[in-house]
Amino acid sequence: MKHLVRRGVGMLLLLPLLAGTALGSEPPLTGEAYQHAAAVYKALDAKDLPTAEREARLAYGLRPDSRSTALLLVEVLRRENKLDEARRVLDASLAGAPPDAGALTTRGYLDNALNDYDAAVADFARALAVPGQSDEDVRKLRLAEADAASAGKQPQKVLDALEPLAGEASYPVAIRRGYALFSLKRNDDASAAFAIAARTAPNDENRLQALKGQAEADSERGDLDSVKRLLPALNVAGAPCDIDIAYLMMRVGDDADALTYVEGPCGADLKPANAVDFGYAAKRLGRNEEAINFFQRGLEERLASGTQSETDTRTIFGLRREVDTLSRSWGVNGSFTFRGGRDNADNGTVGQAITEAYWQPPILNNSLQVYARIGVNAVDQTSAGTSSTTSTQAAFGTRVKPFSTENIVIAAEKLVPVEHGALKDWLFRGATSGGFGLEVEPVRRYWPTSQYYVETDYYLHQRRFAANGEGRYGEATSLLDTSPNLIGTGFLDLAAEYDGAQYRRTAVAAGPGIGVRYWFRETTYRAPASFAELDLAYRFNATGSGRLGGIVLQLTLSF
């Protein structure tokens, strides 16, 4: 909101001095005092402020009892920006004297200029109480009082000052009422007031100001259809940047228009804090390169500021993680798992190595991946305890993330046997996963951590259904004083599995574990992109099947 506060009184209040008349019942200036006062006006016309101040002080020194000479000196001091001294002169003039509307009004404007808004409101209110003023003067005083209250963030006092003018359908009254009502969250009334201001605005700039206020009030009260109707009138070609208009566009879901707006009128003037918000808008549209540029602009100022609070540090890391996520178009994951020391009543893999490579088209906002995977069952054991030959399984598939707000993945893949014993089939999978405390922690040394995943599988030709899941909860800690990237974890592990092809279809096991993870491949603007992790757990069987129990050793690499 632009404050409509008047900063000074100008010469109109002082014109009576030239005519030798008095303010109120005060006797007129004569003799030397009058001559010095007249010299002040000549100096002001010549823009000779030092001479004007000297002559004004001489006039005031000759007639310190005169409010006229006081106001004249105040005007000169105001022009020289000597506001504190100007107010002291007025304080002395008003002390012990009957209230004078002109002097109180002048001091009210000085109060405003000195950011003493409570005093300004009080002075304008006292000036209003002085009888004998014209209706127009009273109206101007009410507007001035409202401006002072608005600048002092007292919206109710704005409404109180304007209450006698509430029925006046004019821009000056309506625009002030609109902002005050909006500050009080009376959005219906604010919208109506801004609509009046828009209809009665004296020029295009004022009309745009009122329409913007109406759109913001309508946005807050949830009338997004009204905001959409108002936006075309606000988005004027060639108009200067108004970042609030871009935010209104995002509020109604017009991310593309918002980005066009900020890349046009706002351009290089976009503040880093705003750049982050528009980075998320670009991300929602799948415009990853633009999003990365916005996030990097948001990071530049934060990184250059040096010392950061914990909140700043977390924000910086979060933005760096966004840059990493949006920069990624491919990746490679590998894992090796060994299970031993268990009851092998069921057939099951003891050792398995898997490598997967994937590609994701950036234009789809990373919601689709095409991948190839190869897995080697390193050691197979039967219930008799004998080893079978290893088998190698390849797979080629596609997975999609259908919901942008939920981490749910659906996949279809073709299983291709590479060696004897591997499957030739179609596999359909659905999975979800989540957790907290899994990232690098840039601030804390110790923190809780948890993760889970649940997966369901259906093998088309075998008509076989399987499901598995695992959950962990524990405590993580940064293992290095110099870097948060090496993390140790102690956890409790719960694993469950259902497999229709097994004799004992259900298996559940749980137990303690420890892990170490190291993050690497980071840059100034990008969070660590890769990690290597080693986990060791011992699970106790909770069901008759022992295929999930015993020692579980897993090495994971995500690149």
C-alpha cells in the first residue's frame, strides 16, 4: 500500500503574513518583524534557504510570542529537513496557548515526517476539535488523520477517522477504507470499498491501485473467479513491475502467466526471495531449466550474506536439493544384499547383486522413468543346504509417478532371462515409500530418522502375487566435525513379505541394525547428488518362515 501521508504544509498556511494579517486573534506583524518575514519569502522564491533561515530566526526572535513567526520558521526548517527543531519550535508555540487548528495540523505533518504516527493522529484529532473550520478543511484533516493511523499500522483508527465520511463514494475515502478493512481481514467490505475506489479513481494509476486491492481482497476471501476477471485489467502492457500481480496469477493457478510477467516487467529487479517462489511455479510446469535459474538466483544472495541462522541454513540446503533434483535426467543405482545365519526352510536367495540405470525426460517434471536392470542371485540355497547355480535376471521397464503430491509409483517391466533359472515374464509393480531424517542434516548433530517402503508385484504369466515391505526407525548422527556428509545410524528394522510361490507364503522378521552413509558429488548450488551406504542388521523371525531373518548385510550406491 502506498501511504498517502502529506509531508509538509507549504506556503498556503503562511500567506496571511504577507498581507500583514494575523492568525486567529494574534496582532499582525509590523516593523522589523514584518520586514524580516517579507525577506523570508523573497529568499524562498530565490531558493536561498540559508538566507531564509537567518531572516526567519530574526523575525521569530523579535516576536517569539507570535504563532505567525513560529510557523514561518517551521516552514523554513522543514524545507531544510531540520524536522526535530521545527517540531520543538511548534511545541513551544502551542504550549499553554489555546488550540490552533493550523499549528496543530502543521505539527501533525511534522510528526508524520518523523515517523511519530501516534503523535500525528493525536494532533490531527485535536485540530479537528477546534471549532469554526470549513467542511473542506475538516475533510482534509480526517484524511490526514487516517493516513497517519495507516502509516502507524492502526487500521481501526483509520476507519474511526473516516467514519463521518463513510457514505462518501469518492476515491480518497474509499481507497483508505479498503486498505484498512483489508488489514482487519474484513475482506468482503474491503472488496466493496476497493470497487468504489476503482470506479471513482481520477486516473489510470489510481484505478490500477484500487483494482489490485480488490483482487487481493477477493483472493483472501476465496473468490478466485473474481480475481481472474480482474487480472487482465491489472496486466497492462508497459506498466512497471508489480510483483503482487504475479502472485495473484499464481494464486488462481496461472503459473505460466506469472512466469511471463516476472520475466517481462520485473526482469532483473526480481528479488531473490521472490525468485524462489517463481522457481516452484516453473517446477510445477516442468520447466526445469527456468526453475533451476530461479532457485540459483534465490541462493546467490543467501550464500553471499555469510553468517546464516539455522533457518537460513536449512533453507539454503533445501534449495540446493531442489537444484539437484531438477538437474537430474539420469542415474545409476546398485546394491548388494547378503542374508545369512537364518532358518532356510524355504527356498530363498542368500546373496543378490542388482544394478539399474534409468533416464527421465525433464519435460514431464520427473514423473516418468525408463529403466534397465540386471540382477544376479549370487548364492541360492535350498532347504537341504546345498548350493545351486547362480542365475542372472534382466528387466526393461517404465515407471510413472501419477500423483505430484504423493510418492506412489506404478511400473511395468519385461523380465528377460540371461541365465538358466531366471524368469521370462511381465511384472507389474506398485510401490510407495517415505520417511524423514534421511538427508544430510546441515544444522543438528543428532536427529531421529525413519523410512519405509511397501511394494506389491504381479507376475502376469505365472499369475503370481507377491508383496513386501520394510520399515526402520532410529537415530542418526553426523560422524565428522568438518562435514555433515558422513552419517551413522542405529535403527530398529521390521521386514515383511508375502509370496504366493512360497510354501510358507508369509514371513515377518524384526531386529536392530546399524548403518553408515556418505553423501558426495555436490557443488555450490547443488546438494550432494550421490551416496554410498553400508547397513548391517540382525532380524529375529516372527513367523514360521525364516527367509527374512538372520544377518542382513546391504551395500547400496546411488549415483
